[in-house]
Amino acid sequence: MKAAAPIESSYDARCRRCTRLAAFLDQVKAEHPDYFCGPVPPFGDPSARFLIVGLAPGLHGANRTGRPFTGDWCGPLLYSSLYRYGFATRPESVSADDDLALLDCRITNAVKCLPPKNKPELSEIRTCTGYLAWELGHSKDVRVILALGTIAHQAVVEAFGLLRRDYPFGHHQRHRLPGQIVLFNSYHVSRYNTQTKRLTESMFHAVLGDVRGLLA
């Protein structure tokens, strides 16, 4: 078997390292020819001090539009909150070609391809963590990372070569990482979490308020 090429960037539009995900994207593309259906690139300021890490593209959200948290139920709380705290120029993300810009902020995902049933396998998470590790290693300006959910949190910890048991996930917790970087945790802004009130607007605003205060 031919060894996979080393990861040398934060994003590869032609990546097919995970055969299950690649096959699933082919299937979805056949059903929805107008969908993006590929690895979704990071979005925002390349020199941002604030990096948000989500889980993976949603079927009818980022997988459709090609921009993280855009086009489904996950985006409204995230982008309206970023706007409130001065990290975005408008409170909603409509499409990858609208005029929204992020300010001192960038968004990426732990897994850049759509997983079946929104559940990536451990091997897929670890494969894609290579891209995250490259991004973190070459983002010299990042001072604060916000991980949305347990999987994103664990991916960040592993991307730094740290042990997950030393950095437990908890909503509105923070951890000190190498390079004086602070890792914040939040429950994911998913439809399930917001509808069940596991994550409320005020809870999420409290986290972003602390991020803004730290960067200020």
C-alpha cells in the first residue's frame, strides 16, 4: 500500500485520505449536484488572534455552501454572537460569496469533510487533526482558541501533542496551552443543543465575552 503524502498545509481541496468520507461525499454529490461536497476550507482572517474550531460540515450547511456554519441551524447563534462581540461585520452568514467578513477571527473544523450521520470515526478525526496541527503550527498570531464540543476540544489538544486526560472538556472552561495560548470550551452550537437549552444564547455570550475581554 502506498503511504499517504505528508500533510503540508491546513487545507487540501482534493483530500481523499478517508475512504469512507470520500465515498459518502461522492454519494451526496450525486444526489445534490449543486452542493459543495468537498473538504470545507477555513474561513476568516489568516492572521487572526482568535480561532474557532467546530466539529465537521453539516449536510445541508457547510457541505452545501462551502463555508463553515453556513446554511443550516448551527450558524445563526454563532454568527450573531460573533457580530455582537465585534468579530464579524454582519450578524448572519448566508453563502460563501456574501459580503460577511470576520474580524481578528477565523473558523475551521476538526473534520473538514461531511461524515455520515454527523459522526466521524476516530481514525478520520485523527487523520484530519494533521491539517489542524499544521494550521496551529503556522498560525503565529493565534492567542485564543474556542473549541465547540468535545470532539473539537480533543482534536485541538491532540494537535498540540498533549494528553486528553490532562485537558478535560467542560462548558465555559479554559486551559493554558503551549505558546501562551488559551483554549476555551463551549457546547457546540448545534440545533439539538440550542433547542434543548443545553446551550442558551446567554451561555454562549458569556464565553465570547470572556474571549473578547482576554483579547482586549
